[in-house]
Amino acid sequence: MLKVNIENITFTVDGNTQTLLQNIKFELSRGKVYTILGKNGTGKSTLIKALTGLLNNNLFTTKGTVFFDEQNLLSIEPENLRNIRQMTIRYVFQDAITAFDLLKTFKYYFENSNGEKENIVSLLKFFLLPSYEEISKLHPYEISGGMTQRLSMVLAFVVKPKLLIFDEPTSNVDYAISNLLLLKLKQYSKEENNIALLVTQDINFAEKASDEIAFLSDRTLSSFKNNSDFFAQPDNETLNTLINSYNEIK
């Protein structure tokens, strides 16, 4: 279980401090896909990075607790936290190419993924990517942004983390790949009993993928609701407008 109680996340530069997010409280249980829905600029990426201390400590301050498997991720030793990020909690970021060293081929990442080769081969095939032998020879700058994002998914799924966090998972992929990701998320969460957390502004994907959805707006997060309740009973004006617009084009 992931239990989050963040009082605030602040940003300080030149002595000026700004509160970015506040009063963020939620619990995520295994076996489900959760989505944080929000418009651009609401702090979705900031929030997910704060969960495992990925924000720049010289600029950002996160006050509160984030408990995962009874450990507060905001106060444990850095080496322990790195191990958790490597094996237990994995991210797939929107701008996936920034997660790779452009001077290294994908062979380096495959061999250091802590995943078995046969599982990597299977995932490459599932996400309609070139063969292991072919793509191992390539550098990140030699493939498209969409392929890079799919490779990030492969490297995340292959270690079978307990928590997988996606930042705008559909931003660089087409409809076919989105459907494949939907299938993989259901397998990952339901059959393998793990937690998936998505942050997105893609309301269509959120509705299809999620067991529960929350809305990030005005620097805070609503409570998570199951899909039918979330879409039937929007709890703020911005969300109501967003859902009405979405319903008009469905």
C-alpha cells in the first residue's frame, strides 16, 4: 500500500518561496490502476516526483510523509531509496529520452535492467518494437520519441515493480499502442496484484484504464472515486466543465 500525507510542496528561488501543492492525502491499494487527472501546469509531474524524492532538494521542499511498505520514502537513507526506485517503484516519464544516456546503446540498459532477457524479448514483441538484437545496437537518439517511451515501458515492466508510475503515458504513442498499454496495465495490476498510478490530462484513457480517479486542481487533490462516481458526480467547477466537454465529443 502507498499512503501519502503531504502537507505542502514548495519551490524556493532567490529567497522567494511559492507553494505548489498542499493538503495531498490518498492511499493506494494493490490490484488497482489509479489515475490523477489534471490540466497542464497543475503540478501532476511535481507530485509524482515528490513521492520518491526525485525533486531537486535545492529548490523544492516536500513536507509530510509517503509510506510504502511501512517505510517513509521521504526520510529513509538515500542508498535504500535508490534500491527502492531500482526494483520496487518504477517510473515511465513523458519525455522518456531524458531518462537515457544518449551515448549508451540500449544493450547497456537491457543488461543492467535486472530483468531476464526472455522477458525483455517478450515485452519488445508485445509493444511492437524491433527485436532484441536489432534495438540493442541503437542509441536513444536513433529512434523516435514514441519508441523511446515504449522502451521505457519495457524496462519498467520487466522488473515487475510493486508500484509503477506513468507520466502522460499516451502523449507519444498512437491508438494501437494505447490499447496495448491498457491490456498490460490490467495484467500488471489485476493478475500480478500490483499498483499502477497514472497522471494524465487524457480523460479518455483515464476512463478506460482506471479503477479509481482523482482530480488535481487549485494546488490540491480530490479524493479518489471509482469511475462511475467520478464522472457522475464532479466535485468542482473545473472538473465539471472538463467532463461536460468530454461527453460532448464521445
